[in-house]
Amino acid sequence: GQQVMQIPQYQHVQEGEDFTTYCNSSTTLSNIQWYKQRPGGHPVFLIQLVKSGEVKKQKRLTFQFGEAKKNSSLHITATQTTDVGTYFCAGSDDYKLSFGAGTTVTVRA
Amino acid sequence: DVKVTQSSRYLVKRTGEKVFLECVQDMDHENMFWYRQDPGLGLRLIYFSYDVKMKEKGDIPEGYSVSREKKERFSLILESASTNQTSMYLCASSPMLGTTSGGSYNEQFFGPGTRLTVL
């Protein structure tokens, strides 16, 4: 079945630095979603990518969907303490989503 | 705003007990989901439902069952709780495939979660 792998599992970032988290699928996806879960909270939808090669930005966050629709990335620039949390990608081949294990981000002030 | 509520934030049960976790959504969403979340494993789908009285197995259905008698309510049942079912349980809902009501295409809205401990 479909599997979504996400790396790295942990990311420790100095405030102000950039980082990227990556998501790879064993199969071609119809779309990919990204969620953020703050410590003690529940996952909250960030964005969805549908088209091959699509790039979307939300302020300091840049999301990309690969040309083959089998991988995606989330790049955060100038990390802030508010970026702390776990970022999940979720790939869909129909209405069922498969979540990656998440990247847990901590920020050093 | 979409609201997904779960019956308990914390629950402690004993091995062998029957456990009910309730989830209610107020946005008339067709799809509802139950996940469990464990460190390092992300969110794993247990069961989902795309209509009243309909259910589909997810990736880890063993030891669980579900019930959806009304559109807004989706229940997860542990017939005989075991210690390896200690976990965070998250319910989610989403609009029907292809619709845009309530947000983006296929976006899932999560409840606050129930942390279940089985002793």
C-alpha cells in the first residue's frame, strides 16, 4: 500500500536560520497536504498541493510538490519560536490520506 | 468554524474493559476518520467512514470497531482494551471528495484528541 516517508524526524534550529523537511511517497499522489501540530495540540491544516511542480508560499513557509508527484518539501526561512511543533505531510491517492511520521522542530533562541 | 469534539481528553481504563471514544462534528461533513498517534509513527488510520452506517478499514483496524449511526457522530470501540492500545486517539472529519465546503479540497479537521491509558 501507499507509504509516506518524512525526514528528518527531528530538526533543531537556531532562531533566524532556515530549514527544510522532506516527504517521499512510494506511489504517485493525487495531492499532498501539510499539517502543523503545536505541542499539546492537534494537527491543523496548512496547505494542499495538487499540480505537478506546484510551489506555494505562506509568509516564511514555502511548499513544493515534485514533478513526478511523489515527493514534497516544506522550507521555512528565518525560523521563529512560533514555528515550534511537528509538521506532517499527508499524501492522498483518493480520499484516504497517509500521514508521514512528522518532523518535530525545536528552536534555540 | 468547523468544530470537531471528542468525548474525553484523558481516559484511563483497565485491560479487558470495553472502551467507547466518541467524536462529533458540526459541519455536516460526509467523511469521518479515527487515527492513533504514537511517537515516531505519526498518525495511523484505524477506520474511516464516508457515509452513515458505512465504514472502511484503515491501516491498523485490528482490535477496534466503529459505529456511525448519525452523520455527525463517529464512535471508536475497543472491544477488549489491551496495554498496547495506550495511545493518543484523534478524530477528524472532511467534506466529501470534490466539494469545497468548509475549506480546501479534502482538508481534514481534527478534534483535540483523547489520550487513552490502558493499565
